[in-house]
Amino acid sequence: MDTTVDLDTFSSLVERPDESARRAAEERWQQLDKPRTGLGQLEELGSWLASVQGRSPVQPLSAAKVLLFAGDHGVASLGVSRPGSPSTEQRVHAVLDGTAPVAVLAHRYGAEVRVVDMAVDAAPGTFPAEVEHRRVRRSSGRIDAENAISPEEAARAFQIGMAIADEEADAGTDLVVLGDLGAGSTTVAAVLIGALCGTDAAAVTGRGSGIDDRVWMVKCATVRDSLRRARPVLGDQLALLAAVGGADFAAITGFLLQSAVRRLPVVLDGVVSAACALVAQRIAFRAPEWWRAGQATGEPAQAKAYDRLTLTPLQDLGVSMGEGVGALLALPLLQAASDTLAEPAEVLAITRSAAAPKEPPRLPTAAELLSRG
């Protein structure tokens, strides 16, 4: 694979969403039989969907995809996560088995789930081929003392993310819920956000997997030491991702940028996707207009990233587990916005095409039970 990546091209390739479609959507909202701004946040979301789709009335969302990039990080060996947390390998299996919360909720909301193994610390053949065939490496280096990945691996992972964005756009996916899976990932995200926002370690170090004060101090020291390694390469985004990111972070960044090029809207989940979005913004300043922040997790680094990106979380439910769960909970809001602003006939057609629910078993009435006695 040619690992040459020209980041400068993204500034010209990423265009703004269609402003004329947004204005048409806002006019359509005023024509509906409702009080002015009576639908609150749904109106802004519907207008945004019109702009990213480039049409008004909007097309109802019917092909959402939950996309999870998975990768382990060397800093996890320092004890920056809650003891006893499930391994990334276990979490990936739970998603694939359909038992993880994100899988259950995705089924409920009619969204598919796709997992991409970029750097999980698992033996080859652990996951199905379609999950692990793009793995760049097994785990990453300890970013407080060494580079996470090599420059060549960073470029390769970035290109993989771009290719996945092309695949989803070509497949007709109309909205991506972006999530992540990985031990040590919130520590890595804190380093990237701290470096890009120019803050110290304590200001961006959160509780991640639910750590106590002792583990938080270890995590804070790790972020501090990693920030020292990040600052010299702030001017080169791929070098930054290689030094203190990882294969999953590089892939997510590439995915976000190419999704903006392909006009594919994305809902961000936790602090990991927020960190990658911040890196991507440094490459193409218009790209954040193609994204929405699905939720606030309570991570201080995420709040700083969203402030820099000028993104406001759609919800604040305290969901901090990652895996795209929090962002997925925003999907019904976006579906409601698109349905309300779409042509009724299009909404009806999608509703009718959905699989009919199974008839529940008939239970005996009280009279029938009494007659049996």
C-alpha cells in the first residue's frame, strides 16, 4: 500500500453543507401547522440534515450505521483503567454476539453495527475476517515513553479510515454513529486534546472507565508525560497521531475527513471521537460542519474539544461507557427530525417497507381461565 497521504488536499475537497437547502428547510418548518420554534431542537437538526443531504424536504433516515473502531493502547499497562474492566477482545465479542448494549440498541433503532479491528491485542483469527483483516498492528506503544505507532502505520491506518468512509458512502449509508473500543483510549484522547488545546494534564484527565482517585493520579501523570512528547510534533497531524495516538485514532481521523468529502454525516460519541475530530479540524476547518456531537460524557477533555469545535452535545445522559452507545441514543432524535421534515409519502413508504412485527402469542382471558377450572 502506498502510504503517502497529502493532507493539504482536504482543505479544498471538504465543502460546506448546502446553505440553500438549509434555508429551504427553515422555510418548510414555518409552513408546518405548529407554533413557531415549537419543535425546539428537532428544527435545528432537521435543517442540518437538509444541508448535509443537499435537499429539502429531507430524505428520511433509513440506513444508519454504527461504526466502531477498535484498538488497544500500551498506556493501559500502567494501570490507567479501572481494575477488572473487560478486555477489548471481550468487548468486541460481546458486540459481535449481539449482547453488548450498543448491539441491542442498534437492533431496536434499525441500525446496523460494523466493527473494525485496527489494533486489538488479540491473536490472529480471534475475530471474523471482515472485522480483523485491516488490523495494522497488535496494540500500540506506551505513548509516555515511545511512539504509539510508526509514521508508516499512521499513514496506512489513516488511509484505511478513508477507504471505510468510501465503502459506507457507496453502500448507501445515510448517517454514521461513530464509536470506539479500546483499553487506554481515553488517556490517549486526553493527550491529543490537551496538546491541541494547549492545556495541562489535570485539565483534560477524566475518570474514563470509572477510576478512583489513586488511579486518576496515575492517569494524570501519564497524560503529563505524554504531552511532553506530543508538543514537538503539533505542526504535523500524522506525526502527532503516530507519536501519541494509535492506529484506531488515525483511522477515525481519516474516516471523519473522507466522510466530509463524501457528504456523509457523522454523529460523534465520546472523548475518542472528539479527539480525532479535533485533529481532523486542524486539517480541514470546514469538516466539523458535517458532524454532530451525540452526547456529553462528563470527560473534561471532551468538553474542551467540543468547545473548540463549536459543537453542542445533543444529550447529556451520563453515558460514559463508549462503544457508541451515547451517540446511538441520539439517533431517534435525528430520525424524528428527518421524518417530521420529510414528505409524508416518503416516511410512509419507509415505514411500510420495514419488517412487520411478529404477532405476540395469544394469552387466555380471565373468563377462559375460569371456565377451565
